[in-house]
Amino acid sequence: MATGNTAKLLHVDLSTRQTRTEVVPETTVRKYLGGGALASYILLRDMPAGVDPLGPDNVLVFTTSVINGLSLSGTNRYTAAAKSPLTGGYGESEAGGWWGPELRAAGWDAVVIRGKSAAPVYLFIKDDTVEFRDAAPYWGRLSGEVQDGIEAELGDKRVRVLQCGLAGERGVRFAALVNQLKHFHGRSGMGAVMGSKNLKAVVVRGTKPPVASDKAEAKGQLVWFKDHYERATDRFHQVGSSGGVLALEASGILPTRNFRDGSFEGAKAISGQTMRDTILVNRGTCYACAVACKREVEVKELGVTAKYGGPEYETLAATGSLCGIDDLKMLALANQLYAQYVLDSISTGAVMAFAMECYEHGIITKEMTGGIELQWGNADAVIQMIHLIGKREGIGRLLGEGVKRAAAQLGKGADRFALHVKGQEVPMHDPRGKKGLSLAYALSPTGADHMEAPHDPLYAGFHPQGHPLGALGLIEPLDPLTLDSKKVRAFFETQKVWSAYNSVGMCDFVGAPLNALGLEPMMDYINAVTGWNMSLYELMKVGERNNTLARVFNNRQHAGAGLQQPRGLHARGRHPAPAPARGHRQRRAEGLEDRPRRVLRGPPHLLRDGGVGPEHGPADGGQARRAGCGGSCGRTEVGR
Ligand code: SF4
């Protein structure tokens, strides 16, 4: 990091193997802070319109923030951004872990990568020095071998390895990035971008951690958090995001069998609570975070080790209920394979559920799968499919394109089963039971994204007596099953909070309203670290700027018709949900003109025609239980 709150950017041209340093002035840094806002600023500035997402002109940016690498819990997150090979528009994905703080300790705030190496290469950034190193020994290897090999080659177990995985090398459009084997940039296909550049990894080692401008004041905020956070009662520490399985099952919106159902008979078997009581061996954490929400599991008979962490909610739902699988140990194995191939678990699970429904309807045949019987609940088939997708072999070549492109290639009405927004597969949250989330899905510049704003159960908790978002005027409780002007306003305000979190690198499992760290203490911490006097208004403008720039990026790339229009999920969403969200559907008037069809049980013809059908079962408009999000509203690194 540069001094005086300027930012120091490392520019790398892989084609020429040259580097240069850019110092961003303090006023610019204060307008963007880092993360998604700084990344979209750089991409807009540096990337020409109309580039091929998998070509050398795509620019891959990694941005930290002004508070990354210091000691407050939850401030370790950083951003990967580029033009997405999945959507053709703005691609952004955050991860926690250790890589961002290490980059800051090496003296850099961001890395901007362009061009394409003639041969496989990895970057080694050690403080001021940058080396281009031969990655041939690691090309084609699984992530664990790469991590171990690079640590051994460099003779340092404290290097932090961010890598693209085999899936990224082979151009799977939803390939992820991972640091230290467990911390993922899951969404938007950033792994495919990195692989297309013949760049295997970016390895960092720093020896000069950043320090606060006002150390005493910054320490005061650490004490504030210690006084206000109670680990013993924190659901994120106890069951992590996997607590979402039973919470969403209770609300009748656990995505099941490709969103056909909202209740899964095997929910308890694959829940976070069952995981805690059976295969959980440890709770992992990110740099300097007291919450320690990460799962680490072991299943000796399947070769599953804690080295690759454990499944988050999104993984349990996308590979479990969405594919009809109720075997937790096999889901742990699937999770390990996602980590080894470095795949986005949401998109991979979604594309497999899509394939299962196509198989059910004879659109994908046993001949096409190479003999794999893709029935709902067939865990062995899912494991085989992950290998094929990760290697982009057999039918994995088709499915590695994502549901939108796969459906177009298959024809025969396969698009009825392809649930996506702007080409990105739908996360494991059904907007028919969380109406505000439908706005997030429809309006997100990155396509279907559950990380745009808090989910509706949190809107239900607004109140005038000291609610952490009361400072934004959000004091009135809102029903999760309504989508009216009050909900739209709440979404608009809270989307700025979430975008500000993405810009400053704050984990929303630590920040309010999901956890203890309020907006004002966070502001005080930013000011203590930087020496500024930022206001909450100024911070919200950063969040707004982040969103605006991402949308401008999409406009400028004009990379595909519809990128800027609000997009819904699929016709399936126009069909009503079962109890307790029974009868709820989404309307065209909600701006969701093509979203998932029958989320929950309905006559087969409604699946086939994708039309708007009659109410299924009693149209009682029952209220979804305000069960709290149970972590389901939150983030999983695999999931973003
Ligand atoms: S709450 Fe969890 S994901 Fe967030 S920073 Fe802490 S350990 Fe990482």
C-alpha cells in the first residue's frame, strides 16, 4: 500500500511479461475505497468495449481495500472482477481467507492483469518484487497438488496461493478461483478468465502489514466489537451458513429438484445441524476473524479431508436438495471435488439439476451421458458428472457452458429447465418466498445474485428502536411476501449497504444487520485507519457508485441484448409456491418476465408449457414463516 491513503496498483502484462506501478490519488481512493467499486472503476477505465471475455484483452482485477489486512473481524475480503464469460457483462466475486491481507502486507492494494502468457505461468509477488514463474508442473493438476507444490518450490509455507484450477484452465464458464484451497471467488466465471490467460496462480508473500493512522482509536473499535460479539450464541459460528437448509425448509422455499419443489424430504439429513453432529471436525476462519464461520469436515471412507474445508449452505442445497440427494457424506465429497477442480458450487449444482430434468424428459439421453443414469437423487451420478464438468470432458463440455448455452444447444424445449438471470445460474434462494430478492436477481449487474442485499426475513425485523439500519430510515417491518413501494425502497437502501461492504471488504456475516458490527462502528474504524472523517452518507454513496459503475460497464460493453434490462428467472417462478409460501408467485409486473416456472408442486403440463397456470392447491396466500435467515440470506464464498 502506498502512503497517505493513496493506493498502489500493480499492472501486469502477461503477453510482454512487463509490470508497472500506478499510484491512485487519495481523492479517488476515498471515492471507491476498494473492492467492487475500485474494480469497476479500473475496468471501465482500462478495458475497451466488446472484448472477448476469454481473450487476451479482458482485464482481470484483484482489489483489496483501505481497511483490508488490519485486525478487525470480517475486513479481510477482496474482489476479483473482469468481463464475465458466463454473462458477457460485468463479472465480480468476493472472497475472504488470507490472500487479500497478504497482498496488502506486500505493499500492494490491487493487481491488474491483462494479456495472455505464451506458456503456463504463475506470478510470485514478494513485497516489491514480482516474478513470472514456470507453471508447467502445475498445469492440469488438482488444487491441492498446486498448493503443496508451490509451497515446496518456494520453500515457504506462508505464501498465499490464489489459483484457477483445472476447470478454469479448460474454460468451464463458471470456473471459480480459490485461495488456500478453501476461500472461493465462486461466481461470474473468474477462474475461466484466469485460465484463458495461461495464468495458473497469483502467489503473494508480504512482510509489512498495514497500520492504522490512529492506532488508539482503531484499537477502541476492536474492543467495541469484542464487547458486542458473543461467539457462544452466534449462529454463524455454531452452524455457519449451512443453518440455512432447515430455515428455508421451514419456510417452504428450500430449492428442490430444480426449483420444482420447495420442500425436501431429506432436508434434515443434509442440514448444518446434522453436519455439526456427524462429520464436522473443525470450524475454520479467515484472517483475523473471531466469527470463524467456516466448516471443516472429514469422511475417511470417501477420502474427504478437512484440507478442503466443508460445504456451505449453497453447496448443500445446489448439490443436495436441488438434485434430490440426501446423502451428506456424498455431498462432502462433492464439495471436495468442487474445491479440487475449483468450480462454482452454485452453477455446477444448478447445471446438474438442469441436466437431470432434461434426462427425465428425454432431452438428454443415457447415450449422451456416457451411460450415467441422471435420475434425481443419484449421488454416484452427480460425482461422475462433477468429474466430467471439471475436466470438460464428455457431456461435461456441454454442461460446462452453463444452463443458458447448454439449453440453446440442446433445443427440444430444454430452456424450460434452464434457470438463470443474464446467463448466470440462480442461487439457492427462491424469490417466491423472498419477494425483495426478486429485485436483487432482476437488477444485479452480474446476473442472478443473492449477495446484492439482505434477504426478506431481515426486512421483517426492521423496527424504530435501535435497529442497526435505522440510521438509513429503515424502521418499519416489511412482510417477506410483499413487493410494494416500501420493499423497493428498502431494497434500494440496503443494496447500497451491501455494495459498500463489497467495496470496503467487509464480510456481511460480521456486519449488521446479520451480525454485531453496526454501520457506525464500522465507519469509526474506517476513519481511525485512514485518518479521514467520512460520514455514513459518504459511505452509502460509495455503495451506490459501485452499482452504477457496474451497470455503466454493462452498457458500454453492450455485450448482449438484455444485459441492462431487469431480468427475471424463468417462467417457473410464475407458478405458485407450496405451503407455507403457498400460492405465492412472481408477476410480470414485478419486472421478472422470464423466471423459474413451477417452484413448487404443480401439474406437469405447467412445467412443460412454462405458462402461467392456476393456483396449485389452496391459494391461501399463506405467510412464510419469518424464521430469520438462519444464514441462508448470507454469503458463502463458494456462492459468490
Ligand atoms: S464471518 Fe466467516 S466468511 Fe466472514 S470473515 Fe469471518 S470466517 Fe470469513
